[in-house]
Amino acid sequence: MRCPLKRKNDTPPRCSAVIVAAGSSQRMGSDKIMMKLGAMPVLARTVLAFENNEYVDEIIIVTKTEKIEEIADLCYKNGLHKVRQVVSGGSTRMESALAGVSAARHGAELIAIHDGARPLVSQELITRTILAAQKHRSVVPAIASTDTLRTVDEKGYIVGTVDRDSTVRIQTPQVFDADLIKGALTRAVEDGLTLTDDASAMDRMGGKTFVVAGEPENIKITTPDDLVYAKAIVESRGDWNANRTWV
């Protein structure tokens, strides 16, 4: 009796997660990733989401050099066992993302890149992007634009309207074929680009990125008002204390 071979897409993907937390937090006024959101720091809540996902094999955190020891200690004391490395980021988003993907295990098929300041990402969204990337190789979550979008000239006058139906707001995690994103980020850094979106590096290589449904609650904490909104979301979810003590 012959056993049919499984297609690649039938096997669970091996995904490494890169959490980028090397920003300056200028608009927040203090280090937002270490601010408490419920019982735990923002970054801990972000990492925990990937720690709990069945498709994530390892986690690499990218941060500022002076924060490496503090974050490594936080992960160790709180049992975040999938965190394999905490590495130093660069002066741009592209440099920091490249540092993270370069630290991923060679056996990784996919690499998810996620903002450290997006602590409310759900298991469903992480899984949705990873499984889609197994087929499409470059995937980002997005939500539809609800506001009217206009273009403005250098003098501040409105000069046109953007078609809202063909415009989306991009989120993270963005998930890619491991080899493709390493090559794309390497090229972006070599060219000195200051892209703020990892999929943009893929675009410059001529690749196409597939869009899956994002989530309105998957906000990025940038300002004090964002933190207030995030706390309200956490309270509404009923996991304010997450049933554990964080140290």
C-alpha cells in the first residue's frame, strides 16, 4: 500500500517571531513598552501573545542596547520560554528588523515581524497571518479606512481625494518567507532606506503581498491617549490581571 506524499501546505509551518521594540517613544514621553497595561508591561503582554501561539517556535526581541539586560531578565523571571534572544536594534526600523530576522534559526520557514507596542494582538490574528503566509509568502493584516482621505499640497491646500474603497490601514504581525524577507531587508538597509513598513521592503524586490483581515483592537500604542484606550480594551476583555503575578 502506497502512502501519498503530503504537500508542503499540509504541514504545520515553523515560524519565528521578531518583536521590534527599539523605538524612541518620543510621542509617549517615556518608555512605552515598559509601561504597565493591567498587571504586566506592554512588551510582556505583546510577547505573551506569541508565546501562547502554537505555530510560533521561537521569539527574538529587538530593543535598544541599554534595555537588553532588563528585557532578558523580564522574560526569564516570567517564564517566557520561547524568547531565545534579545538583540540590539539599529537606528532605523529596517536595521532593527534585519537584526531580528538575522537572529532567527536557520530552520525557520516563516518569520513574523510585530511591533512591540501592539500588545492587544489576538491569537486568531497571529494564526491567520501565519497560515496565509504559508501559501502566499508575504502577508500583512489590514483594516479598511473609514475616514475620508484627502491629499494636500505643500502649502496645506486640499488637491484631491483618495479612493477609500481601495485604501487600507496596515498592521502587524507581518509574516514572510524567511529567505525572502532576509534578502529584502538586507537590500533596504544597504540602500539606506528609512521605510517604516517591512512589507515595503518586499515591494521593492518586486514581490506581491497578500492582505488578510486585521482587527480594530490591534492598536499600536504611540501616545498617552492610546494607552488609555488600550487599558479600556483590556478591561473589557476581562483579563486585566491575566491571572498571574508579573515581576
